[in-house]
Amino acid sequence: MKALERHRKLTTIWASEPGFRGWFSTVNHTDLGRMFLTTAFFFFIVGGLLAMLIRAQLATPHSAFAGPEIYNQIFTMHGTIMMFLFAIPTFEGLAIYLLPKILGSRDLAFPRLTAYGYWCYVFGGSMLVAMVLGIAPEGGWFMYPPLSGPIHSPGINTDFWLIGITFVEISAIAAAVEITVSVLKYRAPDRKSTRLN
């Protein structure tokens, strides 16, 4: 009887709250994986719109669609969004969603760390998308010096970009820790790391 009671208690603990409030309080890997993938798809659409603006500028020679500064900002934010807000988080979301199902475990090793990583991703991504409104840096998505230095990129644009990227990378580190610990600790007992089949 005790095992059945424990199972019921665990079910109530791990169940998401219904409705809108449940999105903010869930620690379930399935919900968070879906949220990661949905958010990454939204950023993919934003990055695709920026790619269309780049193509509109390059469609004809001497196009006056966007000046050099605006074009550099669009190029920077397109690369940033596609790499840091779409490509990497898509793999993170797939891993968060699928890994416990593959391992046969109830959830990941640190469910709250996964939720924290997701909200850092949303916050940093929102900061970066807000930069599209005119304070985007002009140094390219790779932000190498000297283009990202104070001579070629004056103002707070680069600093604001770095803060947004910092939050996104905190999310990536949280996901890396989560995935690594889950694979090492939650796999089946007879499954050795050296065993391939």
C-alpha cells in the first residue's frame, strides 16, 4: 500500500498545473521540451523575416532599401537569432523532450534547472529580439574585434547584445549539465558507458 501512496504523491507533484499558470510553474521535461521547441520556432520565424530583409537589400545593385548601418544590424541580428536562439535551443529542446523517454526514467536529473534554463533562454532571447528595434550592434553575429570595439561599434549596442547572449548561454550550460548528469546517472543499471549495443 505504501508504494501506491508514494506513486499517487509523486503523480501530484510532477503533474503540471492546468491552464496558463501551469506554463510558468511546470518542471515536467515533456512540457519544457515542447516549450523550448515552440519558442525556437518563433525565433526561427523572426530570423527568417530578417533574412528576407537582407535579400531585399541584395536583390538589386545600389539598392536604397537599407543603409549600411541598418544592413549591418540586420545581418548581425539574423545570424545571432538563427545560431543562438534557433539552432542550439532546438537541439536542447529535442534532448530535453526525448532523453528521459530514451533512458526510461521519469524525468531529467534536475527538473528545476531545466525550467530555469528555459526562462533564461526566453529572457535573453527577448532582449535580443528587442534589439531589432534599433539598438542592434553592427559587428556581425560573431562579434570579433575590431568590429565589435568602441571605434567601429560605439554606444551600448554591443553591451546590450552581450547581456542577452549571456542569458542564452546560461540556458545552454544548464541544458548541458542536465543532459550530461541524466545520461550518466539515470540510465539502466546494466548499461555501461563502454557498451555500444
